[in-house]
Amino acid sequence: MKKDERGGVPVRLKCLQICTRAEEQPMSTRRDFLKEVGLGTTAFAVAGELPQAMPGRPSSSAEAAGGQPSSIMAIAAHPGDGFFAMGAPVALQAHGGAHAVFLSLTLGEKGSATIAPAQYGHLQREASERAAQMLKAQTEFLEYPDGELPASEEAKIAVCDLIRKHKPGVIVTHWRGSWHKDHRACYEIVNDAIFYAGLPALARKDPAHSVRELFFADNWEDATGFNPDTYLDITPVFEAWMQACNAFPMWRGETGFRYNDYYGSLAVERGCLSGYTKAVALMSPPEQRTRRLHKLSGG
């Protein structure tokens, strides 16, 4: 058991490990920071307590068991996004025994210039199911038309229902700063779906569930305004995640972009910045980054 020097509170390590914006500090401060924390630091939850629900969202009646990694859901516009940009955090949580789900809002059926959409969508679905099985995760699909994902109330309620069904403690999804319209729509859908999922007064098949943490994935298509504040050590699952992604032909550059080289190299770069062998960077909403202290410590 360690003590958090910011507040002197007994803490326990969470599965999701966080390095707090080390790259934004002046170089001398950053060196001292990395030295002090052993080239990385972690976010802690108070021992014996659960993290508070996200501000403005009701508490859930279904709480995660203490000491267990949080259940997780990756919600992506297309199957490839879910596994390439969001798959490593899902793999890590599943590796620790957590319930893990990949939800794709479309099949990405228009992603090939040489294969008809219906056939390609079928291939994408099959690849998702194989990859999820390799990572001990589940899959869900809503199958809205690729390239035409609507940020509609219907879509938001559909995602709300799946959040209530699977009760994730953590959701990873797209950041809004994207050139891809489906990604921007997914961001809007997920944020409102989380709100709806936590409303007890909204009667649906399953009871209300409040998501504890929301993160935005490091996706090359969603780079505008993406400022990572969280570094997750994915070293234990890196090889398994890469193998799972290999179930997708597009992973190896079929559509012109070498996803395997990009995300494999990015894991090394993010690992260098955080002091891990392999890592992914995530971004959390401003309200989630808020610190709550009993006193200020200048140590």
C-alpha cells in the first residue's frame, strides 16, 4: 500500500495506469518528474472506495467489485477503429479478467475500393468476431450505413441500451476533432448515450447505469485538438492485441494506409514518453481531469 503524496491518502493501483501530462512540462521539470515516479506514474483510487460517478451523471446501482479491473466498452464508428485505436485498452482490461465489449456502429462496408460493400461488411464483421475472441471480448453491432452514421436520438438510445446491458465502468471512443463525419457522429452519440444510460427516470429494458470513466482514443483520423493526458501501459497485451488486429486485411495496408506500422510504432513512441515499454495515449474529458483535494501540498 502506498500513500498518495498529494493528499496522504492510502491508495491502490488501478488497472488503467496514468502519466499526468509529463510531456507538457518544461524539460528540467519533466526530468525531475519522471525520475521521481520511476519514469511513469499511476492514477489511484482510494483504498476501499469506488471512484465517483462522472459529474452530472447519476450513480449506478451496479458497482464494480473492489480490486477488480473495470469492465470496458470500446464504441467505434467502424470495426477497424474499435480494434486498432481502442483495442489495446480493451485487451488490457480483458487480460485482467474484466468484461470487455467492442461495439461498432457500422460495419465499415464501404472501406474497400475492390470488394462490394455487402461482402466487405460481412468480412469486417467476421474479422471483428475473430479478433474479439482472441482478446476474450464480446462484440456488438448496430449496422448503420457506413459513411452515413446519423447522430440521431434513435442511435443514441440504441447505444444507451447497450451500455445498460453491458454496464461498462470505462468507455473508450472517438474524439470529436476528426475529419471523418462518422467519427464526429460517434462522439456525439456516445456522449449523449452515456447521459441517457445514467438517467433512472428513462425507462428502458435494463436499469440505469452510470459510466465511471470516459476516454478518447489516439486515432490518426481524430487528431485535431487531441491532447493526451493518460498513458496506459499495454506491454502485457501488446503482442496479443497486434495479432488480433491482424485478423483485418486492412491492418496490413490493404486500403493504402499501413495501420500495423503506424499503431505498432505509436505504441513504442507513447511508451518512450511514459516510461513503459509499450503504451497507448488517451484523452479524458475536462470534468474527469478535475482534482478534488482536502488541502494543497507544495511538496
